[in-house]
Amino acid sequence: MVKIVIENLGRKELLVNNLSNTVLTHLQENFLDWMHACGAKGRCTTCKMVVIDGMENINELTKAELKYKNAGALLHNERLTCQATINGDITIKVPDSGKLPHLTYSD
């Protein structure tokens, strides 16, 4: 099992074992609301996460992510939760642009 820690949601920890699933799927399976507007197709950047630790445990950038990175819409420490899969522990946070009004964030 690997762990996803969401820093600005009270350091919420998710233990996951199906490493073929995307981070967004793991979040949804654990009943966590996370902004995503395009149906997890990599057609927007609303589901982005900021990677604090463990970038080496995330798959290579997908074609969709490369498009947004090259356009300046995805920074070096950001990934799309609908595109990212993991093979080890990561610590992430919700960026300001993805914060939902009904959740309480610690930053």
C-alpha cells in the first residue's frame, strides 16, 4: 500500500493499493470532493494538485499534461489528478484555484 497525504485538508491520509488508478479515482473512492470539470479526460486543469513531496513516485507527464505545461498552465510542481498515477507515497495540496467552498482548508 502507498499513502496519499493531502497537506491542506488536515493532513488527510489515504492508503491505496490499486496503483493503476489515477489520483482522482483514489480521492473519489475515499469520498473526498476534488474539483474536476471535464470528466477526468485531461481537457482542463481544474483537477490539478500541487505536489509537495514524492514527485518521483508519479508517472511521467501525459500528453495532456505536457500540453498544459508547455502553455504555462501547469507548473513544475503541479500535476493533473485525472492523469497522475502513483507507485509510492506522495504529499499533495489543493491549489487555491481548486478549493471548494464547502471544505475547510488549513492554508
